[in-house]
Amino acid sequence: METNFEKIGVRIPRILLPSKDIDLQKWAVVACDQYTSQEKYWKDVEKFVSNSPSTLNLIFPEVYLEKEGKQERINKIIESMREYLSKGYLQETEPCLVLVDRKTKNTSSRKGLILSIDLEKYDYNKGSSSIIRATEGTILARLPPRIEVRKDAIIELPHILVLIDDPQKTVIEPLFQKLGSFEKIYDFDLMMKSGHLKGYKISDEVQIMKIVQALEKLADKKIFEQKYNVQDKSVLLFAMGDGNHSLATAKAVWEEKRKKLSKEEIKDHPARFALVEIMNVHDPGLEFEPIHRVVFNVPEDFLERMSQYFENQGSKFSTRDAEEKNIEKALLNNKKSIQIIPYIMKGEIGLITIENPKKNLAVGSLQDFLEDVSKNSGITIDYIHGEDVVKSLSLKEGNIGFLLPKMDKKELFKTVILEGALPKKTFSMGEASEKRFYLESRKIA
């Protein structure tokens, strides 16, 4: 069976699945870049997993990135990868895809399809015109610690979610009409009350070719131009949803590895590809949520500095007190010419108004200021999923939280095609508990 479809940047992978005797509820843990300000969550996970085989031992939860013992933790991860392979905890399939059905607290079904994408077809840099593209700015400073983990890893575990724009539902959705013809490979409740996960293996060559052909049609140049009413624009088939920094890390590691390889070795080297889950942006079970900000160690005159920053840009800046019941209305009232950003400081709620801002989106205006004010200072920024966490963290002395509006998911592809990548951390596909859980893996060395 042909496994590499270079034109659309797709490869049919051999997937590593946990052996039948492993407790999947303890095996699968949430993406490593979640709960980064909530160490208790990860401590609770450690307690639940105990000594059982688990992907917890194969990843680096980013809540620990600034803690001591980073290299020891990385060494332990690599050692665990070798151990899990040698003990048969991971079993490799024939070339196949995995159809995923995820239930969360907010949806009864969110559909996805696991495959490999070609890193040669992906470019996360600003102005990219690659067929696989970042949707938001990439924070280069976040790559080095991830590179340290991946560069010597022998397997990869994906929490990457990649979007396709398939309004006619031709790629993923028809597969759910044929579930009886696929092997169910898992069906279990996720830990920490994070929902339920089902997976089905698709190895039939005829079925796989139908999926590939549907993707090729989405990537057809004429259809693409008619769909978005554009000309002279490069085709965008796969747009990053979650995990852009993990995919950028895979790209950076691959760029280094390929320097030492022959042309023939480059063609099929496993590190050239990355395992991801693709999802249709039109899936009713997929919701875009805003990514809020909490800023730590802010000075007493933080809001005054903010006012001065925007006044210097020629924008009008003002603040006023507000009540919690007014937050949602304020977020819905955002316009291009007037941006309203609720903030919480010492338990007090206020509204920031920026008139005639330089950026089209409130998140862009706020992010520019935060990056500017954090230079050469003790101020740090965390990116938070869920208003409740923002409110909790903002009660602490020296912290301030900012709540941001939701983006219309149907506008994502056309916005990226016409305007390029959005401001970094503009949207999230669900809250932290709804993020992808590690289950499948793949050899990369």
C-alpha cells in the first residue's frame, strides 16, 4: 500500500498502541502544555497513575519547566521510552489511520482522524504560504526546552490538533457511518473527569484512498480559489489548531537531522513526519475558546503604564469599574474601532476600553502591550484556558487577569489566507480538560 502522499503532505503511519493489558485510564494524560500554573493538577495525576505504565512518564509537563532537575527529567523520559518498547508496552500496527470520537463536558462528540503530516510541507514563519500552516504567531522562546526533549527521543506522542475546512463534511464525517467495518481499539473514560474516548483503526487500503482523495479535492487549486474567492494565493489545506509549538519543535529537530542525511534517507526518515489528529473546523462538537492572560509580579502603576502605552500610539485608553454580570456583554461588544477587555485585580473587576486601536483584534492589542511591558522586568505572562482559573489566580497580590472574546471559528481559514497568522494565543479549541490526551505514539528514530 502506498503510504506517502507528498502533494498534500500526508503519510499513513505505523502507530504504536498500548498493549491490551494496560489500564488506559492511567495511560492517557492530557497535553503537557496544560495547567501550567496549577501544579496540584499534575500532582493529582501522579498520584492517580502511581506505578502503572503511563504516558505521564513519556512527556515533560510544562508546569515543571522552571523547576530544578530538568535534565534528569528528560533523561528519565528517554529511558522510559526505551523501557516501554523493550517490555512490549507499545505494539506497532501496520500502516493505518485512527478514527477518534471524543466526549467532553461540553460536547457529546468531537470527531478526529489520526495521520502523519510531512514537516517538509509545514512552515510556521510569518508570511508562510505552505500547505500546512500556523494560524497564530509562534513564540520562538518556547521551542528550546521542547527541542531538548525531542532531539534524543525515539518515539513521539502527539497532542497536536490540525484543522481542515470541509463544510461539505467529505473527509472525516462519512467514516462514522461505517464504524461497524473498523476495529475498535479503545473505549474508556479519561482521568480527572475529562470525558470519554473511543478509537477505531482504519487499515483498509480502499478506504484510506477515499480519505486521501477527499483531502486532495480540498487542496485542488481551482476549488480552493472559488471557495475563498481569492487568486494568486497558495493552497492552505491544514491549519494548526492546537500544538503549534510542538509541531514547530518537530520541524526544528527535523531540520537539524536532515543536514546529516542523504537524499534517499531524507525521503522516508521517520523524523520527517509528525503524528497529528486532524479535525473539521465545521464539526459541531468543536468550539473555539479564547485564551486569557494572567500577568504575575505587576507593579502598582501597571494600568497607568498601559494607559501611557496606548496613548502614545494615538489610541484613547480608559478604565472603569464593572460587575461580573457585565463581563459577557463587554466581550460581545468588541469592535474593530473600540476594543473592550475585562480585567480582574485583587478580586476587583474592571473594563479597559481602547478606542482607535492599531490592531484589529483585542488580543493583538493586549499582547503587544504585554510583550512590551515585560521586557527587562520581573513581569511574567501565562496563557489560561477558562475564566474560573483566571479569576482564581487574579485574587493573589501582584497578579492581574485579562479576559478575551471568542473568535468565530468559521472565519479562521479565510483570515489566515488573507491576513496571515493571527496574534499568538488568539484561540483555543476548548478548555484545558478538553485538550488532546496522549494515547497513540510513533517511532521517530
